Amino acid sequence: MRGLGDLESVIMERLWSTRRPAPVRDVLEDLRAEREIAYTTVMTVMDKLHTKGLLRRRMVGRAYVYETVASREAYVADLMRDALASGGNRTATLVHFLERLTPEESAALDAALRVCPLE
């Protein structure tokens, strides 16, 4: 799994925040509130996100409607897992990660372990 480019991130954030399927035209209208951008650019990026497996699509009339495959949190969890796998020594990588946790992050980790205890 790879990180997202700038426009990919903006589009995914929009779809994650609305929590509903959307055609390219709706995403385009949202983006045009902040920048000038072409329909074909948004369509191409959404098609690439579909190819990467981050969006699913279905034909409605003559246009595709896109929705996220997973939540933002699940996507970030996959990125974290990939980062851990690329760190070489997983134990050392985890130790360095844990050493850098803020008290708030440590509390969140404790809460997560209560919800999903390790074996």
C-alpha cells in the first residue's frame, strides 16, 4: 500500500467525510469551491483510486458513482502496518515507536488494547 498524492488525499478526505457514494461531478463541485480544476482531472484521479483498490464504483445512468472501500482509520492502519513491515527489525521499530508516544497516544493505545486484546 502506498501513500496518497495531494489530490488523491483531498478526494479521499471528501468521500470519507461525507460517508456516501458520489459521482465525479459532485466531487468536482466541492473541489471547485477551493480551486480551479478540470472534470477530466478529477475523473482520472478517481479512476486511479479505483484501480488502487481504495474506491469502488458502480454505473448509475451514464456515470460512475464512487465510494470508499474502507474507512479512513482502516486505511491509516494499513499504512502503519506497511511502515512496520518495512522497518527491518519489527521489535526495534515498535520500541522506537512506543518510546515516542505522547501521554494521550499512550492512553489511546491502552484503550485500543482493552477493546482488542492481544493473544
